[in-house]
Amino acid sequence: MRKSVDAYLTEVYNTYVYQPHEARAPPPALRRRHRDGDPMTATRRGGTARRRPAVPRLTAALAACLLAAGCAAAAAPRAGADPTQASISGTGPITFATGKLDTGYLPGLVRQWNAAHPRQRVTVIYLPDDSDEQHAQLAANLQARSSVYDVMSLDVVWTAEFAANGWISPVSPRNVPLGDFLRPAVETATYDGKLWAVPFISNAGLLYYRKDLIAVPPVTWAQLARDAQSIAPRHDLAGYAGQFAAYEGLTVNFAEAVQSAGGSILSADGSRAALNTPQAASALNFLVKGFRQGWIPQAALGYDEAASEQAFESGHLLFLRNWPSIYADISQPGPGKEVAGKVGVATLPGPHSPGSSSLGGSNLAVSAFSRHQATALAFIRFLTSLSSERQVLIDSAQPPVWTQLYGDRTLIRRFPYLPVLKKAILSAQPRPKTTDYTQLSLAISSAVHRALARQVPVPQTLAGLSRELNQIVRSG
């Protein structure tokens, strides 16, 4: 019965469930929709994903109907029970739900686990590439209290929502070597004072530049604007670009500007918007001014991660903000790759000193409805071990959460950006912790995009966005 319920829930959301034996690749129909994170998280190439308009969540009526019919009862704790206490010591076969992007490391690690644990084998369930479809598929099953997923790879921005809804089980800090992990990565796995997941992949935005044209990368916004206006035109280049299309990538870019200026999108406790400040105004004005003065090209209003990468690697940009996963692509010679051997990497600039990136990446969580939570946690500890994290980096260029790997000379020779990335992650900040991050991000990206297109002035943009965010926070 459980299998049919999961198939039905999937059909409701028009998403795709794939349950191969161990870790075979999904069929060709499951295509890469775009290249980005991660984070992001799919395990995204940066921690952000281009989001479709929000997918409606499973209605209470539908969930109640399914439960009343007994469809999910066998797969969940009894009504009224604390789901985090269900089968906490259970062992046995488990599933691992994750996006397909950048998981070339996974088949080998799963085979290694299964060979050592024949009675606790792992079957990988590949989720759709699209971030919203992943979220919808996970939420639909969890709202029905289904146990089809045991371990889940979650975008770092989903921790608060999944924890607040009781969909994942808390993790004892004693079971994880948190002191060996990058501190900001650990923060993304916490909510309301508890650890709800285990950090797996971390990430931060970097500034790519043409080192054949720039001797010293800019540290401040003024230096970035100066070089973009003076050096780029001499070489028939556009100055600077990030991800400025109206999607999650723009939310990330805007958040980075705001926090680099010393501000924040929400208050420290997440209870209200914090955008009616000089810091937020300075951040948005900086980006708007870049478009108005022309050192950020108008075409960048349509750039996501892949489009902006293509503009840089084809030799049309002097500076680019993007994730570290593109380094190998743009640095290797090939057709249309005009910057091979000419790429430098630095941390993002800020108003008066180095800026601050948004944290990307993914965390691993145990479903509150898993029947084999002990095995699930053991598998998470295996995937996040030092040796596994090293392999993940080598096979898929996914940034690890183990601090010591960033100082490994062998790895640095292969991934020269690691020391810079470590600095970027340590100075990075999590995106707003809220139980309705998807709606928050949609509101931010829509409003900021209109401001960058000079359709709405900066003061009105921030005032209107503050009102909208306050409504989202209150309703969440």
C-alpha cells in the first residue's frame, strides 16, 4: 500500500519518483534543467537553484483523506506520537533521496557501504533536478507521514521548515564531529537551538576575474566599479555580472550585497523584515547604479548561473560572481572557452573591505517517519566522514565541510581555489531562516528585479518588500 500512496502523491505533484537498485543513473527523461547548487542543494552546483513559481503544498484535506484511508498509517508512527521517537534504534535497509546533479561520487560510496552492511543496504532515490519539484515531492510524502525516504539531502535553506513541521529527527551533537566542520556550515543545520541535520556540502560565492588583465582583484565595491568601467572597455568586455534573473540566484546576490553592507534581510530572530535601513539601501543602490552606469550589462537581468558562466568563459566579462563548481569548466581549454589559463579567483568585494557571501550547500537529515533511523544516522555519518568528504570533492568538486581538507596540499594542487573558498565560507552568512523560505525568496527576487530594471525606485522597492516579507513571516 505504501508504494501506491507514494506514486499517487507523486502524480498529484506531477513530479518523478525513481527508485533504482543502489545508485544507477535515472533515465534520459530526467534531464538537467540548468546548472547551478547546490547547494543546492538536487545537490546543486552552488547551493541555489532556479525556481519555478511556487508549487502548492499538499492540502490538509488530501493528507487527511490519505490518512483516513489508511494509506500512510503503516508507514508512520501512531497519531499523536512524537515522530522523532519512532524506531530511533531501528536498523535495516534504507533509502537515500537526493538530486542527481553532481553526484558522480555516490555510486562508489553506496557500493562501499552496501558491501560492508549487507543487511542495511542503501537504495538511492533520485529526485527531479528542479529544486521546487524536489521540495514538493519530499513535502508531499512527509506530510502523508510516509516512510519511503529514510535519509534526505536537503538544501540548507530547508532546515527550518522541515524541522518546524516535524518531518526530520533531531541529531545529537555527540554523534557528529561538529568541531571539525566549518562553523557556518554547522549553523545551516540548526534550528531553534537544536541540530536537525548533518552538514554535508558547503559552498560560497566567489569573484572570478581575468588575471591576464587584472593584477590585483578588487576588495571594495568602488574598486570593482572602477575596474569594470576603465579596464573592461579597453578590451571590449562587459564589466561585471552575477545572477540577476528573477529567481533564487538574485535573492542570493541581493542578500550578499545587503550583508556585505552590514545589514540583513530579516531581524536576528526572523520575526520581521529588516530592509528599511541605510545598509539595505546602499546595497540595492550599488547594484542599480551598476546597471544604470552600464558596467553591469543589461543582458545580466536574464542571467542565471549557467548563462553568466557562459558569458565569462566565452570572453565577454571582466568579472563574474559565481560558485566554485564552475572553476574546472572555465579553466580548461575547449571550444568557445576563451579564458582558459586566464582565470583568477577572489572573495567577493564589499563597501569598504571584503564582502560576505551567502552560504550554499546541502545537509543530510533523517526522516522522522523512517523505520530504520539508526541505520539512517550511521549512513549519514559514513557519507560525512573525512574519507568520504575527500572522495566527494575529488569526484564531483563539491566543497567539503571538513575544515582540514581546505589545507590539504594535494587537494589544493587539484583545486587551487580551496584556500580562497575557505575564507569565503568562514565569512559567509546563512540565508534567512524561515519556515517559508520559498515564498520569501520569490518576493525578494521579484521586487529586486524590478528595481534593477529601473521600474521601481529603490526606496519604494525596499518599503514594499518589507511589507510583503512581514506578511510572509507572520503567516508562516
